[in-house]
Amino acid sequence: MPKASRAIEILPGTATAPLETLGDHLRIARERRGESLRAMASRIGTSVPTLRRMEAGDAKVAIGIYAAALWVFGKSAEFAAIMKPGDDDYATMLDVDRADRRRGRSVIAAMEPVENQMPKRNG
């Protein structure tokens, strides 16, 4: 039996809850389409026990199985958009911070309102 991944062991509930929701959504989609567990497992290239685990939100199910299921349901594009770089607000903030540092601006100055950054006029 393969050794369990430490990543699976340390997953917090905030990470496992979405897997359970996704699994539930996949089960509902399968049932609404009238697909049996056996037929769907065959379509996505896995076993019935693995499909059951996936529908239960088991974090040990390989991401490729989820990808296959999403492809069967026509949702591959949504899967690919999960970590779209343009939607990563934290990374964008870091990019701006690095650019500011290259220009010699302090991080604090970059966060001040624009009116506080403009030179004062005499007169």
C-alpha cells in the first residue's frame, strides 16, 4: 500500500470542504443525467470505488480523475481557470511592490493616498 502523502494529512477543513462540495456537485450532475456509477466510472476511466470516493470528496483521489470527470461534463475550461494568473490578487500586489522597490519607492509611500505623494506647490 502506498504511503499517505503528508499534504493530505495536513489539509485543513477549509480545503477539504470544497472537495466535498465538488464531489457532491459531480454526483448530482451524474444522477441528473441518469448515469450509473459503473457507466460514469467507465467514461472517466476509473473504478466504481474511486468514483464513490471522489463523489464523497476524498482528497486522496488523483486530480487527473477530477479532470476527466470535468471533461465528461464539459467543464474543462472552468477547471483550467482555477488559478488564472490574472486573478491572483496577492501575486499582483507582490509584483507592484517589487516594481516600487526597483524604482526606489518605499512600500509605505506606495500605499499612501495619491494626494500625499504629490509635491506641495508654493504660492
